[in-house]
Amino acid sequence: MIFLSLMSCDKNRSSDLFYYDETGCSDPWWNDTSYYDTLTTNIYKEIIASYLEDKNIELISFGINYDSAKAEVCLACFCRTGNVLQVEVEAGRKQKMRRIGFYP
């Protein structure tokens, strides 16, 4: 009976969605990352997952959308590219996610 209740808890895991406005070159997950000639969505997902894992946050899903209203035409590292990262993480990480620059 206990085993069945533990299995049902896994299936009902709750999660939260967060977003991050990508910058030209000041996003924290690039600090200790190798340079990539080609950056695919899967590689990007692995980098974000590793960064969040180091902060004890489990990444459930990852996506990138382009929002032209958020794009800034400048060359500084802090300028937003218009890419908005969407991450789904385990529930209960709202404060941590906000501290590292993500928003709900």
C-alpha cells in the first residue's frame, strides 16, 4: 500500500514555469562553459539544466521563444537579444529562481 502511494506521488509532481530574457553575453550559465561554434536547442538545454542542477533545481522542460518587443539594438553584454527562455522546474523554487534572474 505504501509503495503504491509513493508511485502516485511521482506522477502528480507539480511544477512551475519561469522565463528569462537572454542577454548578449552576461547570462550566468556561460561563465564556466566552453565556447560553441554552433549552439543547438539541445546543447542550450543541457547548459541550463547543468546550471540549475548546481543550484539544486531540477529542470523539467526547456524552450526558447523570440519576442521582438524585448530585443534591444545594442552591442553591450547586458542588452537583451529578444530570446526568452522558458523553463519548467519543480514546484517550490520561486525564490531561488527569482534570485538567479528568472521571473514567473
